[in-house]
Amino acid sequence: MTRVLTRGDLEAVLDISACLAALREGFMAAGAAGVAGQRIRTDLPFPGTATALIPGVLPGVEAYTVKVNAKFPNARPALRGVICLHSGADGELLALLDSATVTAWRTGLAAALGTDLLSRPDPGAVIGVVGAGAQAELMVRGLRALGRRGELVVHDTDPDRATAFADRHGGKVAASAGEVAAGADIVLLATWSRAPLLGLADARPGQHFTTLGADEPGKQELAADLLRAALLVVDDREPAAAMGALAAAGLPASAADAILGDVLRGDHPGRTGDGLTVYAPVGLPWQDLCLSWAAYEEAERRGAGIGVDLLS
């Protein structure tokens, strides 16, 4: 029997604090999985791209994921697809999950972890958002759960969406990305930009930037001079240099000072003073498994979703 979990099902069974804890453990353990994740993408003869992430594996979890996404920037939602959760014992398809929801949760909450770890430990730090979509929503909710209660300022190319985001989180709207950077201690970017929105001239000592938009070739949110000047942390060096923020800025894998798992394990000190810090993840297959497995276990406990016998 395969459990089908829709967006509504997933939002009912996922818990932000539990997901943050699971992702933290995943970052520390993922290197021991023994199987490298792959990210495969292609342009399409339509206004979008197709992406697959395989396999999502973690030590101690007897299952794996295969994710297939369509990314169409002008659609709402812009990301659609499925995550297949398979048994590691016999390949049984345990669940089909809405990938847009899982991706927003795992990307936003993993980014919240990195942001909290690398920014200055000030619970009142002003949070700036550039791009008021689903991933920014989860970043802010994750930071709130981690005790970051500072004021919020938000910019989006859609003024109505920026206003709605600001209203939900008790913030205010800014007219540009530069205005956000000028007023925020922590800057979160999650856009479709294909040209730098911020550079070193927009930054000041002690600021932290998290960039989520540079997850495919050609997408870029932060200029190379800002990346070079900052303590730069990624989730995985090779994907970051192949299609992430490093690739967009023409920087090699060695330009990353650390991966987030090293900082979480204490193998790298992370922030040590009042310099700039940047977290620039691409998104890894094990993160899909991390949240899909948590959702599946809770759905099994509650009887959530719909059971379908695909072999009947």
C-alpha cells in the first residue's frame, strides 16, 4: 500500500521544531551515508526546467527518496512534482508526497539552521527578506522557532505579495533589495534572479546573507565580490561550484570556506568575529528523505493521507 500525502496532509503532520532537529542531525550524519546524491536537470522546450534528485539516503533510515520536479517561474506554484519514498528493504513505494511542500520545508528550514548558526547571536537582529515566496516563508518561520524575534523588512517584485508577507509576520515593505540590505542584519534571498541583486557595496560588517535562488545554472543573487569578502559556507562544494552560487559567480569549489555539516559538528569554527558571512546552499537529496521520512512516520501514526494499492 502506498500512502499519498498532499500539501494539506503534509502541513498537518510536519512540525517545524521536529523538522529542524531532524535536519540538524542529518547535516552531521549525511557524510557517512556512503552514496553520493545526484542532481540532474535539463532545460525544456517550454518555459521551465525539469530536475531530479536521487537518491536521498541517510544513515539509520531504511528508505530512500527519488524526487522529480518541474520548475516554471511564471506559474503559481512555480515548483510542482512528486517525491517517491521507497523501502530500503525491498523497494516498495511507501509514499508519494507533494514535492513543492517538502522542498519548501526542507529548503527553508535547512536555510534557517545555517542562518542561525552563521549570523551574530542576537535574537533581536532585523531580518530582511528578498523574494516573498514559500521558501522565504519557511526560513522566517524556522528562524522564529530558533528564537530570532527581530523586526522584519521584505521586498518582492510583486508588491501585493510583499505586503501580504509583511502582514503575516508583522513586518514592513521595502522598495528594493538594496533597501532591505540597508536595514537588516540578516538578509534572506529566495528569488529567480539571473543577475546579482546585492554586492559588497550593499553590505556592512557583521551582516549575514543566505542565498537560496542560485540553485540552477545562470541564477545569481549575490555578486562575486561579496562572496569573496565573506566567510562562505555551502551545503556541498561540488554542486555549489557546478550549478550554485559559486558557479554563478565564476568561483571554484575551493572558494567555499566550509560546508554546514563541518560547522555543526565543530570541525570548522564558523563565524568568529564581525566579518560578513554567507550561506549558499543548493539543496541535497538526503534533505528530501529527512522530511519525507518524518512526514511518512507521522502520517502512519495518524492515518493521514490516502492509501492506494498501485499493484491492484
